[in-house]
Amino acid sequence: MLESIIGRLGPYLDCKSTLKNTSYDSAKQHYMTQSTYSVFNFDNIKNKYLRGLESKPAETPCSNDALVHIGSELYFIEFKNGAIDNVENYELKQKILESLLILLSIINETIDFTRHHVSYILVYNNALNHRSKFYTTESAVVNSTPSRYAIISATARKAGKNVANFDLERYKSIYFQNVYTYSETEFKSEFTGKFLDC
């Protein structure tokens, strides 16, 4: 089934890039990953999609950085090299929803598809986001310190579970199969190093 879905992205093959290039922060001249794995630049997909609309929106929607196809899964990936305050957190959530709507329109599927076949990954700068952030557990929202988050995250991984930071776990099971938040180091050890061989 996923191969036919990927086929529907055929008109957007010119929007291919590398994961490294989609992670680039031009303001700070910094790449958040060195992976050269081939991905869809979802910002470019969004722009091409909007050009194809008969009536243009008054405001340009937000979009995630990359759409990655690995085996039978798709991943939306957003790279955030700055501090994630309340405004940035709201914008992250807006990007998630607007990217989902654009993707579903392109592939002509319902949210049930993304709930079973698409996961979301936020890659963030740990040095700028190490104090008093919030993450959700199944029962509560907890104020996080670096050491507390590291302990809970390591314990969850040993139990085969995942802890999503920045109040993004709310999107798991309703919109996505899973939601991950990784520092740059964690992204390399838990994702690119495991699944992309780079």
C-alpha cells in the first residue's frame, strides 16, 4: 500500500533533497545532521502544491522540513535549532497540522492513514532547550530538567517506550503512529545511525 502512496508523490520528485540540506539553519550556518539520505523537502512540496491551487491562500501555510520514506513507514521531520518558547511551540504544532493537511490532500488519504503509517520527529538544539521544558507522560505534564528528562527518557527506551518532549505526545495515536523528540546527538544514535546507515 505504501508504495502506491509514494507513487502519488511522483509529481514532487523534483522536491527531493538530502536530510542534511533540509536540516540547514541559514541564520546560524549550521546543519543539524550530516545524513545524506534522500528525502522530500516538504517546504518545497508545500510551495509547489500551493502553486497548483486555483485560488491562492491569503497566508502561506507552515510546513515541516522533511518527509522521509523508510521501508513501510513515513516520517515527518522538523529541525529546530533555536530555543523553543511558547510561541515557537505553537508554531511547531501549526506546522504539524498544516503539513498533515497538505500531505493528505496530495495522496488522497484520510487521517487514518497517517495514524498507522506516519511518525513525527522533532530534532532540537539541546543546548538552547535544556531548562524547564514540558513533556507529557500518559498521566501528566511534568516540568523537566536535563537530568530528569535524561533519566526518564533512558528508562522509557529500556522499557521499549518513547517520551516526547515539548507537549507533542498529544499527537501520537490521533494523527501519528508515533512522536519522537530528539536532540541532535539522540537523532544520530536513535534514528540516522540505526535506520539510515549514516
